[in-house]
Amino acid sequence: MSKKKKIYMAGAGGMLGEAFYKIFKDEFDLKCTDIDVNEDWLSYLDFRDYEAYRKDVKKFKTGYLFHIGAFTDLEYCEKNQDETYRTNTLAVENAVYIANELDIPLLYISTAGIFDGQKDTYDDWDQPNPLGYYARSKYAGEVFVTQNCSRYLICRAGWMMGAGPKKDKKFIQKIMAQIKEGKKELLVVDDKLGTPTYTLDFARNVKLLLEMEYWGLYNMVCAGITGRFEVAAELLKVLGLQKEIKLTAVSSDYFKEIYFAARPASERLVDKKLDLRNLNIMRDWKLCLKEYIRDYYKGYLKKK
Ligand SMILES: NC(=O)c1ccc[n+]([C@@H]2O[C@H](COP(=O)([O-])OP(=O)(O)OC[C@H]3O[C@@H](n4cnc5c(N)ncnc54)[C@H](OP(=O)(O)O)[C@@H]3O)[C@@H](O)[C@H]2O)c1
């Protein structure tokens, strides 16, 4: 009989789930579920279905519940508000009920996007003021967890990068896809500030908090201060393409038809609480970007 502690991971089929699986699988017994069963280590569970969720978690006799998944496409969330609240907020309430009933700690993943961007940087105690429906739904999840869950970790991620071309739906993959298409000029906004968050670092830092049992709410982004334009420039540098591809700065207005959801001008987090507890193992974003491209994009630009 295995003596390993068990973790139930819900919504683990995406970018972050890939990292959680990798980082936790050797030391814990995992049950990973998602509505998109895209790996052989995943099984089907729709966490909006409270009874099915409760039954599945109880059956696994788990020591922890990680509620990872959400709808993360901001434009989809603007257009499908009820579905967004059902998925990103009510399902989190389901997770809280289950964790409380089983008397186990809950992990919920929140986002830097819950702030309004009026400040340059935000620490763990700054007051959120979400602008769009994705951010509202995620913040509502945070509030419910903090007010109702007995033992929890809420970890706020920034601009996620991880899992490679198959699963990365965000900025790095969007730029990489344009480079692969053969674009010689990239238009990138220079009025959006934030912090990249490497999924593997994030999963490692969550593991550390779990081991220490320091429950509560934490900002958890990579080290360094930056914005979209600098991230794109650094990516070209990592790829050695800074001479071949021109980077042109545009304002967010340029993309307002495609990216119509409101986004804060700054969603830069500082990991103040992790720093003060001396538990911040998030590395510098430039180092993580380099490692991410090396480990997940080998040969990608050459493949047809
Ligand atoms: N991506 C970011 O930049 C970012 C930044 C900050 C915080 N976060 C948060 O980090 C967490 C993980 O996000 P991620 O980047 O890994 O996103 P992701 O790649 O989109 O993965 C989320 C997964 O959840 C699944 N899911 C959606 N609805 C579900 C449901 N009802 N039941 C079960 N699974 C469901 C998704 O399936 P489908 O693909 O079929 O929808 C997807 O496989 C989320 O809570 C997100 O809000 C993300």
C-alpha cells in the first residue's frame, strides 16, 4: 500500500495543470481531472457539477484539493458572463464545500488581473478592483474562499507561460506562432505592464507552502519588473532573432477589436508575503523564459 499523501487536481488539463502534474507526481498520489481529457493521466470531471465533483473527490480519499481550472480567455468571458460565473466562481464555491466537508486544505489559483492598474505594482494586501468579467469571476472566487474555507492557499499568478505549443494559449505562444508563420515584423503593445509567471516555478512554490502549511493568500509571480514589449524583445533575444524580426510598439487601442475585454494598464505583482516569510523561490522571469523556450520549444520553429 502506498504511503504517499493524495492530491485531487480539478481542471488539470491546461497550462498550469501540466506543471502541477510534473512537480507533484513523484511525491504524491494524484488524481487529475478535466473536461478536456487530453493526457493519459487525466480523467473526466466537470467541476460545475457539484454532486459529481463531491463524489469523485470523496471516492479518492484525498488529503488535498487543488482547484486549478477556469475559463481563461478574457474575450470569451466577456461574451459568456453566466457561463463564466458558473465556471470560475460557483465551481470554486463547490470546491470550498467539498474541502470543508472533508476537512482538507484547498488550493485556488487566482490572478494578477483582479487589480485595476491604477498603481504601478500590487502587493498581497492591495485592494483588488476587477475591470472585466474574467477578473470579476476570479476575484469573487477569492472572496468566497477567504470567507468560507477553513484551510486554504490562494496563489495569484501573473502572465502564465508554460506547457509549450500544445497547451500554452497565452502571450509567449501567440508570439511564437507568428514567428513560425514567418512574420518579419511583430506588433506588440507597450502600454501593458505585468509579470511573467513560469508554471513550473509556480508549482514548486505552491509545493513549498503546502509542505510548510503556511495557509493563506499569496502573490506568486516571477521576479523582475517588466511589460509586454520587453517580454517580446527578450523572447527574440533568446531565439537569436532580434536582427531578423522587427518589433514595433503599438498602443492597446490597436488591438481593441480582437482584445476588447478591459485589461489593467498594470498587473504587476510583488511577492511581498513570500519574501517576508522567506519562502519566495520564484526565479527571475528572463531566466525562466530562456529555460521555457529551451525545454518546450525545441525544433518548434523548424517544424512545418
Ligand atoms: N493563463 C494565465 O495567464 C493565468 C494567469 C493567472 C491565473 N490563471 C489561473 O490559473 C488557473 C489555471 O489556468 P491555465 O493557465 O492552466 O488555463 P488553461 O490552460 O486554460 O487550463 C484550464 C483547464 O481547465 C479546464 N476547465 C474549464 N472548465 C472546466 C470545468 N467546468 N471542469 C473541469 N475543467 C475545466 C479547461 O478545459 P477547456 O480548455 O476545455 O476549457 C482547461 O483544460 C486558472 O484558475 C486561471 O484562472 C491563469
